[in-house]
Amino acid sequence: MQQKVILAAFLTVPVLLLIMFLVYPTLRLFYMSFTDWDGAMPTKNFVGMDNYVTVFTTPEVWLSLRNNLYYIANGILQNIIALFFAIILDSKLKGKNFFKATIFVTYVINSAAVGYMFNYVYDFEKGPLNIFLTMMGVEPIPFLTHPIIVNVSIACVSLWRYTGYTMVLYLAALQSVPSELYESAMVDGASAWQRFTNITIPSIIRVVELNLFLCLSGGLQAFTEAFIMTKGGPGYDSSTFLTYIIKAAFEFNSFGLSAALSFALLILILVVTYIQRKVVLRGGGDEGDALYKA
Amino acid sequence: MTKRLIAIAVSFALVGSLFVGCGQKAAAPAEEPKKEAAAAETKKEEKKEEKKVAGKLLWSSHRTDFQTTVLPEYIKEFNQQFPDVKIEIETYKDYYDTMKVKMSSNDMPDIWTTAGDKFTREQRQAASVDVSDIAKDYQGTDLFQGADNKVYGIPTGMSATAVVYNKKLFKELGIEVPKTLDEFIAAGKKIKAAGKVGLATAAKAKWPLSNYWFATPDTIAGEIDIKNKYANEDEPFNPDNALVKSYMLLKKFKDEGILEKDPVSADWEPMKKEFRAGNVGMFYLGNWFIPQAIGEALKTEDVGFFPLPYDNDPNTNCVAMGPDVGWAMGKNSKAPEAQKAFYTWLVDTKHVDWANKTGLLPAKNGAKADAAWVTEFNSFNPKPLTGKGDTKELNDIVNKVQFDNMAFAQDILAGKDLNKMFADLNAKWKKARGK
């Protein structure tokens, strides 16, 4: 009995905080998505499913969602690079702490600062990249103004920024793989590739899943870089789902629509994550667990 | 056992403190009526004894650069007359978004900066005090009307949208102020040939492109608020339409190559610096830019202002003119007497001074600006067009279409097909009107 009282007493605070700052706002958001609130006036009218119809019939929303695919594709590339670095740094390498720190330090920098910095790097006339290209006799590339290149450029910034973070996660996982497994595999004559696919991957599959989840949800929520570097421009060419939400709220004075967009995003992330779990952990996860049990 | 009891006590204390926090907040509004009552009492006393206005005010402004200079100076001057009024200053960078948040929580500053295009009529009315009695003496107040057609802000000055140019550069290259579109483009090409930017757009920042939506259509059509008419048409955007012509003009500037090398990558701050350094010939903006254009390389006499020659007829000199931002009184002030006193003082005595400091033309009837650029600008015989602002019908359609004019202009500069863009817009426009 006493234990239950203590449990309840200790849980009250976090649960209340959770309700105040997570559950209530989410429900409120859900309610708002059915109104035409303009964000400033105290009054709002109920408009039914109108906002959701607008979400699915506005071409710019789909264009923005398409642009998120660039970030997701980039996230997958980021995972490959990070795993590659992690495996190299997991071996006996001279000065590996220095390399580790160098690769990770990009994650520490404030993302707004990164955005501004790359604004200069990508500048058409005065950016170092284009000055270098011109010196080599190549035409300067419109990094931030070409409708396709702009997405690749901005996605590359997040690649640059988050690779270190992903790598550190992989590194931690790799270090927990018992070295006896590799040794016995080597005695049995397994090649490096066989060791990688049969020992390393199954052992770290949980972390791979985590990283892929971060990559997907991060890709769908890509925002800061695009917002700071181009504000979604030129036109809607680099607009992402989140920059569009901000735009709907503050430029079109339509908080209702932007609430509906946010809710659609929430659902989207849940669905995509569910599918991804099914695909990545197709038996692989259990195998990993079995490995530890054995 | 005692440990457990202590744990229970501590956790209850923690939970309790949460509720205490909430309780205090809920109690706060109850105090307000008391204060208002107190203010009302002081009001009675003041009638007997004038100039005993007292209270604490909050002045919020969008001019972050004036935070420690002009604003405190004004307050100091005001305090010589009204020593008992304490005024605090707040400036924000994302000013209008911040104000919308304050609006939704009914927490408007006593004096704030309103803007014609940033708020709806309903929002203005809900957030500010009616100043119609003062507004009679000012131009351009139509844009600060609420839904009830009363005026909720006084313009800080008027701004014409025309070409700010580098006189020094024009002299060096032997260029006359262009009177026709062909001359204008020739001038741009000449400046470009000298290795400078002919006509700056700062298109990356987006908002400098909004002139092609707000100002140029009216000047091309030669009448005010031409866009309001489009709200009554299903497919208004054909080649004769003034808005289409306005964007065609932008496209022409790009095709003739008088803009920046890659306009969409040119941002506002860098272009401003380039202009100040003398590397830009012309900038299609409002006259408010003039004080900011003056720097080390350009003196006051080196910056001029002329109407944009939008066609080849030298006698068409229409210039869209509109109020800059306005001063408004926030609703529900805790010291309404002091608020009113400061507001009338600010509007009455500082109007011309503020206009001069911010490069505006005075909006007060009969007030004259004496800056050199004004004299020069007037010598071109500009025909000012001051609109009354967008109608609700137009606003609704634009919001329904989710039309972002600046993104639209960026698309043109990025080389998208203008005909297809207008065809799409026509289709969306028709659909939005059908609802």
C-alpha cells in the first residue's frame, strides 16, 4: 500500500508535466486543425475537414514533401558513410581520438550558425566553392538557385552536420561486439566481408534501426537549414514540409491549416516508422538477440 | 520508515508547488480591474491638476537599430514634460510575428508598430485603440482601418516605390536619369558593362520582390488598387493585365541582363553593403532605403530617387505611394492616460523628425520634407497613387490560393515559364472564387 502511495506521488509530477506540455498541446493542435483560426484573433470557427482537404489538394504541399525525400536519401547516404568511418575508427588506428573528435565536432555547432556559414560557402559570386570552380575553368554552379541542385546543396549541409553523430552511435555499438566472435570466425576462415555481414550487422541491428529512424524522422522534419539558407526559395523549390507549415501559419494567416499539416506529419512519421520497423527487423532483430544469448 | 515519510512529504511538496504556481497566475487578472479603477480615480484628480499624468508604459518598436539611440532620446524629451511617466523600450527582430503572439494572448504593448499589410482588419481592430480623431490630419490612413472602417494607427510617414540610384556612378559613366523603359535598360547595361550591378533585386531575401505585387501594377495601370478588381474576375491574368505586365517587366530586366549575375542568390544585407560601397547602380525600392544607402562611399548628395520608367512614354510618371508602418496604441493599457499623452506627443511633435530619420515623406497634411532627394524627386513630376488597400474579397482569394507573390517572383527569376505560371494561377483563382 505504502509503496503504491510513493509510486503515485513520484509519478504525479512527471505525468502532470507530460500532460501539460505534450498531451494537452497535441489534443489542442488536433482541435485547432478543424478550425479557421488566424493565429491572432480570439475567435475561431469550426470548419470540419476543410483544412485536411486543402492539405491533400495543394500541389505545394506535395512538392514540399517531395523535397523531404532528398533529405531522407541523404540520410541513408549519411548512415553508410558514418558506418564506414565507425568501422575504420574501431580498428587500431593512430590518433583515432583526434579523427573521432574532428568528425563529431560539426554536430556541436549551432544549426542556425551552420546555415549562415554555408550561405557563404554556397554563394554564387563570392563563395569559396564557386571561386575554386572558376579557377579550375568550370562554370560556377548555382548551388542555391537551381530548382534541383538547391535541395541537394541543403541536404548536404545536414549530411555534413549529422554524420559525426551517427558515427558515434555506430562506434558505441561496434565496441560492444565481443572480439572472440571475430577471432573464431577468422580461425574458421571467414573473409572480412563475411565477418561484416554475419557478425557486425546482426550485432548492431538495433542501432541501425535507431539510426534509420532518426534519418527518416529527421528527413521528414528537415527545417532549420532550408529556412535559414533559402526560406524555401526560389519559389517553392527548396520548401520542406516544415517550412511550409510555418508559411501557412505566418504568411497565409492560417493556423488551422498549419495545425492540420502538423497533424498529417505526425501521422506520416508514425506510419513510416511502423513500416520501417517491419522491414528492418524482419527476423534480423531476433537473430541479434539470439547472438547475445548464445 | 522515516525515509519513506520524508519522500512522501517531498513529493507532495513538489506537486503542491505546481498548483501554487498555477493558482498565482489565475489570480493575476483579478487585480487588473482594481488598477483600472485606480487609473480612473487618478483621471479625476488630473482634471483638477493638469500635467500630473503618471504610469508605466511599454513602447515596442520594430527598429532594433533605434533601441539605444532614437527611442531613448524621444523618451527623455517627453519626460521633461511628463516626468512621472516611465517608458520601457522593447524591440524585436521578428517583430510582426511576435506581435501576433501577443495579440492572441491579449497582451499588446502600450505603443506598438502596426503595418498595413501584416495584419487583417479584424486583427488591427481587436488589438489597438481607435485614433480616428487624430487620423483626419494624415494621409494614407486607409491602410490602418479596422473592419469597422475606423482608423487604428497613424502612419510614421509615406513611402514611394521608385528607383534609388547612385548619382556618383551615373555621373562617372555619363548617364542621364532615364525617362523611358529603353533608356532605363540602356543605363542598366552601361552600369553592368562597368562591372557593377545595374539594377539590384536582392531576390534571395524575397521581400524586396514584393514591390512587383504591391506597387508596380498600380503604376502601370495608372489607377489605385487595381488588384481589387481581379477579385471579381475568374481568370484575370491575361497579357493585358497590369499585374502580368508588372511581372513581365521583372522578366525583361532579367532577360536583358541588368540584374545581379544570379539574382536569386543575392541577399538583402550583402546587396545593401554593395550599394553603400558604390557597386550598385539602381535599386527598385522605397525611399526609406535612402538613409541606409548613405555610408562611407556615398554621401547624402550622392543618392537620388526617380520614378521607375515602366513604359516608353516619357510622360507617364505614376508612382505608387503608401504609408510606411504606423504607430498604434495597444488595447487594455494599464495607464491609458499616460498612453494617450505619450502617443499624441509622439505623433504631434516627432512626426517630421522621425520621417527624416527614417527617410520617409511626411504623412501629415501640410508638413514639408526638405531633404535634397525630395526636391530632386519632385522635379520629375511624379504622380503619386495612394491606395486604400486590399479588399477582404481579394485577401480571401489570395489566402485561399495560398499565393505567395515573392515566391512567384523568385520563380520568374529562376527562369520558370511565365505563361504556364499565369495559366496555373488563373486556374487556382477560378477555383478559389468558386467556393
